[in-house]
Amino acid sequence: MGTYLPVNSANPTFCGIGSTVELFSTIVSQATGCQLTERTTFLSLKLVLDANGQGVTRRGRAWCPACLNESHKSGDDFYDRLMWALPIVVRCPEHKIELVSHCPRCECKQTRYHHLGHMDLCYKCGQSMRSEPSRWKLNLAPALYEREVLSIVRDISSGSMIVVEDAYNLFMKDFSEHLDIVDKRPAFSGYAGAHRQVKKRVGTKPRLITLLGGCAAFGVNPTDVLRDPSGAAKTAFQLEFARWAPLFTVRPRRTAKRAELARKRLEWELSNTGERSFPNLRTIAQELGVSIGFLNYRVGDLVRRYVMHRSSFREWTYKENRERALFYLRSGPICEYPSAKFPSHDHLVAATVRETGIGVRAARGAVRLALVERYGANIHMLYRRANCQPTSLLDADSRCQEVSVRASD
């Protein structure tokens, strides 16, 4: 390798899928006589992932502080785990501690190794990177695709990783062929059409995050896809087929006759001048056995007219009831307020509802207008102090006299 020093490179992990990693692994194998160095890299995924290797490993180092402390106590040499090199992994699966990438002494990010090769020393300040447990961050929530990544690393480390060339594209191709067969059945045409995008990926290898996301979406293990893409595609299709089973029991499409019934019902409701109640759209849809969306789609013009008609009639009814309540209040009750008989606004509202038979909303509006009309826009708010129920008639009379004096002023 000449004057090239690997430990001082910009990304010294040497566990990705690039040509430099392959060369470094070959040199180490020939120098040490160990033929298992590829198990410490992701070179076995080179036949499946994108050739440039983007997104496979993080730039720089990351480690678990708990694992570093355990290695120091046991006297073993500390080394970086293969899973720590993946940017997807943000915590140690064993200790549930977040990974760190900065020296606890000088706060320098560890973008390379110490020049002597000691992985527990900072490459810049040369001190130990062990930290106190009080500085560790507990993380109990698993990261996205953490389980899939661990299964891949486990198979690579054990030497059981078997990869079929371009496995992910073969998996997508076989899955698309299964969809083509099902797509000829009318009951599945609407669902199979949504998955036709899998056929667009031709001739391009995925990144690692794309591979993991696709396998998670189809509910299959990525190691199964890498080992047997055709079998994994069949499994994924069977899972999709099980989801489509409810299609046989769904209700049929609404006929044009149902839309005509909805039109006639809304036209009949539009002819209502107040002699009967106005039901809401949900009630009408339930009586017809359809949804509100069906009404908006088939008879949207009538739906808009009915909503406006119902709203305007309710507003007209409210104003009419309020005028009737005002006539009742002007006939005497508003002149007796405040008194022992009507010590608060609520007593006026209750008497109005009882005597006129209108709703509470219209009664409250009438009381508010009657108070403004009698005492002015601002002075009537003084009577809010009489809202508390008096303990005796004498207390009520004294409050009424006090409020009357302030009103006259």
C-alpha cells in the first residue's frame, strides 16, 4: 500500500462494500493468514447493494460506552462492532445505551483511529474514551429497521450469509409476476394496480435503506430475500393475498337506483317549510344505507342546497323564537329584574323557556337584548354580580337596591 496509512483515512472503518475495503481485507488476510476478515465487513452485500456504497456505513466511529467499560474491567482489547458502523443503529442492542462518537475529554469527533491502533484512545488527545455511567443516555425505543439490521449482521458474522446476485430486483420481479396473475381476476384488480410500481425498478441496485424499507413493507426478513428472493416473493404475495380476502364479503357498488332515491329524498326535504324537523346528512345517509361521501359524490348539488336551506331555516327559527321571548320579557319580567323572583340572568332564562316553550339558546339571546335595551350596552353588565344565589330575601332586596342605585347613576 506504499505510504498510505489506513488508520488516518477520512473514513477508517473499512467495513463497507467499496473497492478500498475489498483491497484492505485482502491485504489483512494475506498478512495474517486469516481468511475470515470478510466477516468483519459488509462485502458479502456487494452483489446486492448499489456499487458506490452510499448509506452503508457512517462517516467516522461510534461505540457503546458500556461495552467500552466492560472491556476495560475484563482486561480484553476493545474493538468496534460491525453493527455500530451502520448509521441506522443509534443504540447498543445489548445495553440499550445510545452510541457516542465524541471523545468525553476533548469533545472531538472520532473520524479516525489512534495512530498506535488502540481503539479505546482518542486519536487527537490520546486519552482514554471511557466515561462515567452518569453521562450515558438510556434509549429503550428500538430504531427503525434495527431488527432487520441485526439479523443481517448476525448472519455475516457467523458466516451463514448467502447472497444471490441482484437479489432485491429478483424479489421485486417475481412479486410483480404474481401480481400479474392475480390482476386478471376482477375482484383484485383495484388492489393489484396499486402495487404495479414494483415493476418500475429495473437494472438498478438499491441502497441499504431501500432494501430494508422494502422488506419491512412486504413483511419479509431481508436475509430471506438475500438468500432466496423467489421464495421470499412467494411468501410476501401470500401475505398480500390474505389481506385481500375480505374483498369477497364487501358490499357491492351502489346502483344508480340508490342515487335516484337519495335525490328524491333530498328534494322532499328541500320542500320542508317548517312543518317537520330537519334531519342532518348523517341521518339521511343511514336511512338510505349509503355514506355521506356517496351523497356528496352523486347528488352534491342537492346536498349543498339542503345544507344551506337547513341552516337558513334554523337561523330564521332562532330569530322568531327570540322575538317571542323578547315580547314576554318586555311584558313584565325584565322590569322586575333584579329582584327576589329574578335574582340572576339564569332565572330570567329559565322563566322564558318555561313560559314560551323556546330553546335555551334563543332565550339567552332574548335576555341579553332585553337587558341592553333597558339598561344600555354597558350598564347591564353590572347585574352580573347578582348571578350568585342570595342566602335570604333580605340579602336579595339589599343587592337589588344597590344595583338599582348604580344603574340610576
